[in-house]
Amino acid sequence: MSKLDQYTDEEWNKISALPQLVGGIIAGADSSGLVGSTKEMFETAKSYIGGREQFPNNTLIQAIVPNTTDPKAAIDDVKGQRKRILDHIKGYGVKSKEELAVKVLADCSATMHLLKEKESEETVTEYKTWLLNIAENVANAGTEGDFLGFGGVQFSDKEKAVFNTLKETLG
């Protein structure tokens, strides 16, 4: 039985979309400017793909992250994942980054309850750790409140607020 057989399509789409959505709500928590936003976008992808190496024995994370050893399969996986994430965001029907954060955090809560029913404690803990690592890495990637690259902070108060709510939501 594959990992996907344990879940409905809706459940799997939520579980597999959350890592990138978490990166997105942290990046959207505060304005980082063009350079900072680009750094945050790349950090989301880097931390997402890094889950494969960081948690090599976690079958859930391994099923989510594309296998990059086969370029064609990786491209197909990424295209499918992108479509699922965009469809998921459209399904939220949100009109602001704040509304998106509320919806993603609600999905985090529902997903953690689901995973606790279907996965081992270790798998759930590693998934949660992965999400928090993505969030923290994204928050530290760009600088908020700078002017032409001077000043600003890496982990802004708005990002901390979203991060702390995420941490609390994940349990």
C-alpha cells in the first residue's frame, strides 16, 4: 500500500500543499521588497526540497517532496504540485494575505489531527518540525523594513506573530 492510499485526494492535497503554503504565509506576513521576497521564495523551495535529506526515513515527507534524481519525473511532480497548490488557494476564496494565513493555519490544525490518527508519532513530529523549519528559514531569508539594503530586521514582529501562531496551531 502506498502512502497515498491512506488518504483521500482532498486530504493528500492539503497535507502536501501545507509546506509551501506555510512558507507563503510567512513570506507574506511582512513586506521584504523585491530582493527580500525573492530570497524568501527561494528559501521556501530550498527548505521544502531539503525535507527529503533532513528526514530520509519519513515516508510521508518522502512522498511529498519530488525525487530530484530523475529530472523528468521531478518536473512532472513539480507541475502537479503547483497545480494542486494553486487550486487549493483558489478554493480558499481569499482576498488578502491575512485571510490566506487564517485558512492555512486552519488547514494546519486539521492536518495535524488527521496525521495523528493515521501516522506514527515520529512521522507527525518530523512533519511538524519540517513545517516550522520552513517557516523559520523563510522568515530569516529576507530583510523587512530596510531601505536600499540598509537597516531592517530579518525576523520581523509580524513574521514572529505568524510563526508563533503556527507553532501553537501545530501543537
